[in-house]
Amino acid sequence: MTLLAVDQVATVVAIIVTYNSAATVPDLLRSLESSGIGVRALVVDNGSRDDTLDVARSFQHVVVIPTGANLGYSGGINVGRRHVRPGEHVAILNPDLVLEDGALDRMLRVLDDASVGICAPQLRDLGDEKRFDSLRREPTFWGVLGDSIFGNRWATRPEWLAETLRRDSDYAAPRDVAWAGGAALLVSATCNLVVGAWDAATYFLYSEETDYARRTRDAGFVVRYEPSAVASHVGSGSGQPAPLVALISVNRIRYFERLHGRLHTALFRTAVAVQHLLRLHDPRHRYALPFVFNRGRWHDLPSADPTPPEFAVEDPTPPFESRPRMP
């Protein structure tokens, strides 16, 4: 089937935030076209300098929203949310993603359980089909320290010593998790309404999905992983430039300190720093380490452009405040 027109009510609205994504977004849009459910696709473009806009507009019924600025991932999602009607579920999809046949349909069936606020698929590498370890526990000092020291090694280490779930058994069956990587998520219509806007003021890139998942759980929903729904994703971040490597760590600290006291946060910051200290042979980690300890340098990291007035999101409740729990 083709994608739904802008004036049609959809079962799922797919929000795709693009930035110089001309080479990858066509494959995603074609995979949405093959879905067996009614999908309306929104491409929110964060100031691409390549042919992303023209490529997206070449697809029938795709709604293209050029912001003219780089609003970040959360900022782009919030722009897209303004076009979601009541009762429509929201798929958050990276532009370098391909949904396998039936993936969206299977995720949608998970939302038949009203307790599920977010469904996360199994993520695989688009090139070699290797599974991404995309499921996470809530960040703790010991979990981050374990990941900083051991990385992908010792996958069977105790759960308290790992934030990332790495055992094959962790991905074999549906399960509820604290949060999952934000490359592909399906948010229920009710969860989207109750939890509200994504926190674009705090998170330009990275940790926005951690924050949104926590607020989803605070509102009484669960985040559920569905292994039968498969999405293939390009790359795992190993080639990220140094400023983005630093931003990942800084945003992890930003997230953690919002929920914990000064001493606990200082310990957490040290655990984050261990990751870079053990990898100083890599110039990206040498670049990132000073940012972990020097808050005064955080403003030098990549951040969102000023939001054009026409794309300002009005949300009466600040996104970092917990909403009332659903009955």
C-alpha cells in the first residue's frame, strides 16, 4: 500500500528526523510503504545541506517539514508531534533505518496491551545482520562503571555491573525494560498524550530516549521489547566524531544528576570518566575526558540552533516533570 495522505487519519504516524539523510531515507520510506497498516510519514528536516528534502518529496504523500535549523533529535520529534491527531500511535524512526516486513504490524499488536507505552523492536546491523545490544537498565554507578571497564567483554557479568543488556537470552523473548535505543520506537497514542513533549531543552542528541522512557514509566506505562519485530540500522556509533562522543557522556551525567544528589552524581561522573581514561589511545576519548569533569566547557559541545517561532512547542508541563500516573 502507499503512504496515507496528510488529511487521512492514520493508525501510525511515523516521525523521521533527518539531517543530510538523502542516501538513507529512501529505503526507510519504501519499507513504510510496504507496511500492511495505515501509516502517515512525516519527515522533519533539521537543516540538511544535501538533497534530503528533494528525495523525501519524491515519495507520494510524505509530509516534509523543513525547519531551516538544526533543532536536535528531540526538537525534531516535537515538531512532528504537532501533526499527530488523537488516537494515532507515533513511530520514532531514524532515517538510516529499514523496517523488516511485518515489523510495524507486530509492534502495533504489542500496544493492544494498554499498559505498554513504548514498544521497541530488535535492532540489527543493516550490513551484517548482527544484533545491536539496544536494551538498557536504568543508569547506576555500578552499571556504568562495569560498562566503562568491560565494554562488550564479559557479556555474562552480573546484572548490577552492566547498564547494557548483552546476553543472548536477554533478546530471545519479549520483556519489559527500563529503556531502549531511540533508533526505532513505537509510542502508544495514550502515552504520547500523557507524557507530552520530548525534552529538547536539555538533550540535543543522546539520552533523550532515556529521559522519555523514565517519564513513560513514571506515568504508569511499561517499555516492552518485541524480538519478532526487526529493524535494521546503519552503524552503531563507532565512527562518531569526538564532540559527539563527549556529548554522549555529558548528557548521561545531565540525566543522572536530575534524579540524584551531588555525591551520588560525583561518583557517577567518575564512572563515566573511567571509560575515557581506559581508552586514551583514541583521540576522541582524549577529547571527551575534560568535558566530563569541567562543566564550564559543556556549552562548547554541539547544541540546538534557536528554534524558529513557527516551530516553538507549547507544552504546559515541563517535560522533565513527572506526570500523574495513569489509573
